Amino acid sequence: MGNFRKVILAYSGGVDTSACIPYLKNEYGVDEVIAFAADLGQGEELEPIREKALLAGASKCLVDNLIEPFIRDFAFPAIRANALYEGRYPLSTALARPLIASRLVDIASQHNAEAVAHGCTGKGNDQVRFDLAIASLSPELKILTPARKWSMSREELIIYGEKFGIPAPVSKKSPYSIDLNLLGRSVEAGPLEDPFSSPPEEVFQITSSVEKSPEKPEEIEICFENGNPISINGIKLDPVSLIRKANSLAGSHGFGRIDMIENRVVGIKSREIYETPGLLLLIKCHQELESLTLSSDVLKTKMNLERQWSDLVYQGFWFSPLKNALDAFIDQTQSDVNGTVKVKLYKGNANIIGRKSESNSLYISDISTYSEEDKFDHKSAEGFIYIWGLANRIWASVKSKK
Ligand code: ARG
């Protein structure tokens, strides 16, 4: 009997998480490692991943298709929140972590495991997200984190793995660290570590370069109901198909690439390349529809809270009281967000060219127009401005007397 009878490991099939299996058994004294791999629409075959886990010494490898809950319960709330970390990153990687963590916790309880484990390093955000999510869902559950303990380079990890029957990666070694799911790809490391070096084209997989994108612009319409995208070009789509469609439309026109320096939770600045065509497009359209349908004060308050929502999700607080409270505010606003946004995709851009809402538009032509249909009472403006500026005029006259 070792120190731990049974541990559930979040498993991706990569070099690090594979090495975790023998490491947990040998260095942590775990008797049985059950690997858990989540299908989040990354487009990888999961059968080879299962085999790899078994080869590495896992007693079994559970595979779950989580694409639907991922999009419905994580991506769509992010669209409703217009979530962009530091104004740019739509959290494609960050959103997956609380879902994986919640499955880990469920599986641990079903299998009566004493601990869960992940292969995140001590430098990244993902360890924070896993640890905090797991702790929020199951405060007593132990979390084992081999990659925070070992000090092995990638090469050393491969050699270590080989000792335990894990075959070295066959494909030629990519210099990049990549995370992917249906929402997009996050790429870092290798030549990208120099913030001034431009990303080589090979970094991009799901968006076209501007050069290779179609010479003809494409106009599309996206319809929203209660803040959720429901159809593209009049065709109703379930959430997963809708994201796929948005990815292919935006991606083919070269929209959705982000090159940024971002501030990690642990205090490190890192250079990241993202490809998140569909998610970015949907957020952009959703923002536009809100500008038409939400009142000015709600809109401005929501904008402030959106920043906070994005920070919370980035920083690992998906399951937290403040996030719950912000969700309640956001959800309350979304019953008014119904309508259609028209957008032109062309050469790396997605330009909004129209918006409408039959039931919720607060744009009233009689009031907004400059034509003779104008119903706005111009005379009232005088009294309004007199009072609006009163405090300022008092201040100015006192100052001028001094
Ligand atoms: N920086 C992003 C985030 O914290 C992505 C990290 C994903 N990992 C990677 N290997 N690129 O959400």
C-alpha cells in the first residue's frame, strides 16, 4: 500500500501529463492512477490518447465528450459577458479549465479516489484555475501536482517517460506550447518568446492569412436570442454547430488572430498568439447588439463588470461568489438582447455593417432623426443644460473672482 490508493489525473496525452503517471506512482506512492481525458473539440483522436495512458501505467483512461457543456455553459456565458481579458483575449483556454476540474471532482467521488492530479507547471495560469476550481467544488480533496515538483526539461521528461514505456513523441518536435479546443488555439514559447519577432505563419492553423483569404468580401447575419447566438444567415444552429460555423466563416477570412503580451496571474508577462475566430466574431456582434438594446446606464455598468468577470475567469475564480453575483447581473440584462447583427468579413476584418432588434431596439427613429419627422423637443435642451452644468458654472465663477 502506497500513500494514495487511487488518484484521478487530468490527462491530455502530452509529454508532461504522460510522465505524471509513472511519477505519481513512483514519487508520490500512488497505487492506482486513473487518467481522465476530455474531448473539448480539439479535433484530436482520443483513442490513441487512451492507449498512451494505459501504456504509461494508468489502470484505465476515462474519456468524456464535453463539447456541448463546454460551449453551452462556458463559451456562451463568456459571449454574454463580452469577455475579453485585458481587452483582447477571449479566454478560450481559461474557460475549459473549470469544466475539466468539475469532471475531475465528480470522477474522484464516483471512484472513491483520495486525490486528483494535473500536469500544469508552476509558472502558468492553468494550475491556478485547476487548483482554485477543485478547491471550490471539493475543499477537502487533495491535489497532486507532479510538474510543480519535478525539475525536468522537456528532453529529460521524454527520457524519463521512455524508462516507463512511454514512447517519445513521433512527430518532429514543435518548439511551441499549444493548447487547443473548439474555441481556438493558444500558442506560446519557441521563437514567440521574443516579443519583437513576428509569428511565423506555421503558428496558425485555423485562420487564413490575410494574403490567402478570399478576394471577395462576405456579408453574414448573426441572430441572438436572450444574448445567445442562435442562427447564422437565417439558419438555426445548436451551440456547438454555431461555433463551428462561426470559426470557419471568420477563420477563412483571416479574422481572429491575436498577438499580445499578457499578464499572468503569477506575475509573469508572456507573449501569446491566439486564434479564436468564431468566439471573437460572436463577442463583437453581441457587443453591437447590446449597444442597440441596452439602456445607456446598464450598458456602461455592464462594461465595467465585464472586465471584472474576465479577470475572475482568467484568474481561476469561475466558481466564486463574486462571479455568481456578476452572472446574475449579466443574465438579468440579457433578456433584452434579441436581434440580428450584419457583419462584413474581409481580409482579416469583421466589420459591423448593420444591427436590428424588433422587440428591444432602443433606437427610436422619431427621436434620433435629423429629418422633419423629428419628435425631439429641442427647447427642453436649454433648461436641461442649465441644470446639468450648474455646479460647473458656480465653480468657474468662484474661481474667476479669486
Ligand atoms: N495564456 C493563456 C491562458 O492563460 C493560454 C495558456 C495555454 N497554454 C499554452 N500552452 N499555450 O489562458
